[in-house]
Amino acid sequence: MRPQMKKPGVLGRGLPGRQQLGATKVAYRNYTKQPRAPHLPSPEEFYEAEIDKFSVTSGSFAWGCCPFHADRNPSLCMHLESGWYQCKSSSCGATGKSIVRFVCERDGLSVADAIRYLENWL
């Protein structure tokens, strides 16, 4: 009698969110629910209110004076949709990916405190 051959790759190769028992898929859990995102201001309205000499240049980019160093000429580049920012000054070089990170760096806050600050900023 010939031994039972299992299909290659059936055992041990599950998809995320699925539990397997042998080769039988037992249950599917919905892991797609994300925690509630806090209501934060848009990067454009936040930067416009917080940055000196704020000016929109082309598309979704803007320039302004960097608050991380003594800046008289606009050297902070900001993306108004994602909140990304980068100081182009050779003496500073501050960079970040969001307005939450901006508040963390500028005010010395934790991420949770920065989110609370931005929720109350409105």
C-alpha cells in the first residue's frame, strides 16, 4: 500500500488572520479593524498657523522659517498632504514624517502628548 502524500505547502503556510488545524482552515478573525484615528488638523492648516513666512510654492509643497533654529529666510520645506517636513539649512537638518513628529520635536513631547495637543489645537 502506498503512503498518503500530502500536498506540498499546505501545512504551515497560512495567511495572516487565519488559523489552521492541519490542512483545514478553521476560523477567520477580522483583523482589519484599526483603532480609531484621532481627529487631527490637516497638515496645511497646522503649518499655515504655526510657521512664520509660510508660503505655498508648487503643488502640495510649502516653505517657511524653521522653528528648530534661528531662521530668517524660509528653509523649512513641508508637504501639505502627508505632513512631511525637512529643514534645508546645513546647520539644522530637522526632518520628520508627520505633524505629530513635528510637535514632538519642537515641544519635546511624547507621541501621546503630541496627539493630545493636536486634538485640542483645533
